[in-house]
Amino acid sequence: MGEAEIFICPHCGREIWISEGLGFADCPETVFTCQNGEYPNLQERMESPAYQQTRELLNAGASPADIGENPRKNRYGQNRYICPHCHILQSRFTITLQLPDGTLFTPKYHCEHCNAPLRLYTRRSRKQTLLHCKNCNTTFDIHAENITRMIAWVD
Ligand SMILES: [Zn+2]
Ligand SMILES: [Zn+2]
């Protein structure tokens, strides 16, 4: 089960969804469906370099790890990440693979604005946290007073 925090852009009114956890289409059977060496459902959830690396590892014998009933938060499912450079909050679909030698692998994710490596975001963070609205191409601080936020649950 997943959760989304919905912020309303103060400039244009567009909803911005920041998701966490698992949505109804995020079960591993769907996500890791393989078609001729490609994983289309994974591809649409991941950045291209991370997907290419993941695809190669899967095809070389790696297997999805920690995808049981309650996967650990930072192992499988939507997670919140923040860019340490431009402070923009972004969701990413995190996966973890177990390599044939037993080690765990998680792809690196990058900021869609400045390409810096993203860090997991903890809700308690008081640091500057920005959202980028693709509709009106502006950025706003989620802690500002005039920001409307709502929570939605996704099964
Ligand atoms: Zn906007
Ligand atoms: Zn950035």
C-alpha cells in the first residue's frame, strides 16, 4: 500500500504528487515482467541509465530482493528523494537486486533538473525543500505558509 502527498502549486493550482510505498500496479510480478530481455514496466519507472544497468544485471542472473509483503522502505517501491544541490523533492521507484554473488545492489538516481545524485528524503528534515511545477515551470518551498497539502492512499 502506498501514500501520496499532494501539493498544490501556489502559482498555477496544479497538483504535484510525491508518492511513497506501493501502488496497485507496483506488484513485483508486474514490475519485473520480462519481454525478450527488456522489462517495460521497470523501464517506465526508472531513469534510462539506471534502467540499462538494472536490465543488464537481471539478464546476467541477478534477482529482485526484498519484495515481500512489507519491503523495507528504501528497498522496493516509491520513495522520496531530494537533490542536495537544488533542493528539489522528487519521487523515484526504488528496486534492490541480489547479485549472483549475494551482494545487494540499488541503482543510483539523479536529479531531473541538475543531474546531481539524489539522497533519500526523511520527512523530519527541516532543510529547504522545494518542488518544481512542470506546468508553470516555477519552484516553491513546501514549508511556505500558503502551500496546500493533502494525503491520498493508494492500494
Ligand atoms: Zn505551477
Ligand atoms: Zn538538482
